Amino acid sequence: MSEHTLEIERRGQVGWIWLSRPDVHNAFDANLITQLTDAFRSLDADAGVRVIVLAAHGRSFSAGAQVQWMKQQGAASLEENQADARRLAALFQGISDCSKPTIARVHGAALGGGVGLVASCDIAIGSVSAVFATTEVRLGLIPATIGPYVMRAIGERQARRFFQTGERFDALTAQRIGLLHDVVEPETLDERVDAVCQALLAGAPVGMAEAKQLISAIANRPVTEEVIEDTAGRIARRRAHGEAAEGLSAFLEKRPAAWVPTR
């Protein structure tokens, strides 16, 4: 790597991506965006990885875009800015669309784009000491590329407040409004992340990927005949899949399914 911005770790079938710019609170620049996009793409394509955890070294999860970098971008042309913004948007989309389950392990501050990283992951587990804010408006900006993912997590009503005030909120508030799933004490954060990883590894790999596709297909849609037909087709195809035969046999035989790792 041209700069030490990430560490990738394998723990069995779990791939860990560590943000590693602690001196700048893991803030984004062009290099980190590219490397983080590539890291998610690489682990998603790795057949030996079934779960991806995004974590961070240092005091903060991520302070979002590095201010000096953003100021430099402000002096660039509109076309250059558009291309740069597309790369950032592609990062969040790539995390959200990852075929494997993703977990954000959150501690310290998650600000601006850091909130986008949390919201883009499927599951978010935070330390009770974590703090959050969409601070873009305080810099004369807007939370545009993170907007679809954060609003999907917290809803339009909460977005109307926090996108405009830029105020900080704590982990319990983040859990209440839907940004975090679990809030734990700092010393039990890794234990909870590991427990969720093990729960995910108990699921059938292809079935979980298709469950994620199902969510995207039916979210915010009325229950029409088209939706009913689509969901009926999905379960019919799944029943005929080899995973279903194995899963049902394992249940009846009171044994772990073939995909469940032994510890």
C-alpha cells in the first residue's frame, strides 16, 4: 500500500477490515476510499470468508472526510468533484450491496462519513461511549453520499433533525433511532461482535445472500400480486436448493449443518 491506511485480518471464516489512520481519527482521503472499496470487494469475492467486520484502531471509529482533503477538492473543477464524489458513493454502495453479512464495530467518534460506514453495514454494534453526528452542514456541506444509507437506518423524521442540526448524539440515542442494533460496555464490545459473527456463521451461506437480496427486493414496496409472486418463487427455488435439504436433515437429525464451523 502507498500509505498504511488499512489492516486486513482473517479469524477463521470472518474477515476483519481495520481502519488504521489513528493520527487523523481514521478520516477519509482518496487513498483510504480506494483501499477500503478494494478491501470489501476482495473479501466479498473470497470463498473462505463468510462474514466481514469493519473496525478501527485508535480513539475514533472514523471522523469522516479529512477536512484538508475536502478543502482541496473544493478548489477542483465540477467534473473532478463529481468523479471524486462518485468514488465515495461507490464505497458506501459496495458495502451495502456486499453479498456477505457486514458488521460495523463502533467505538469512539463516528462523524459524517463515519456514520455512513456504520449505516452501510448490515449490523452495527457500538460501545456505550460511542458518539455520532452528521456534521456536514456545519462545514457548509450536506450528507449527500451517505444520505440514502443513513436515512434508511434512522428514517426521514430523524434525518430531518440530525442532517440539519449536525448535533452529536450518544450510542443509546443511535440505538433508539435505528443506527445501532446493540450497545454494550467497551470491555464487552468484541465479545458481542464475536457472538453475532457466530450467529451469522450458523446460517446457510447462499441462503443468507438470498435473504439479503429479498430485503432489497421488498423494502418499502406495497404487497402487490407481483411481490407475492416474486416471494413465492424465491421460497420455491430455495426449497429445491441443496442447502435446504442439508439444513432440514441436520435439524431432524439433531446435528449441526455442514456449513456450521467447529470451534
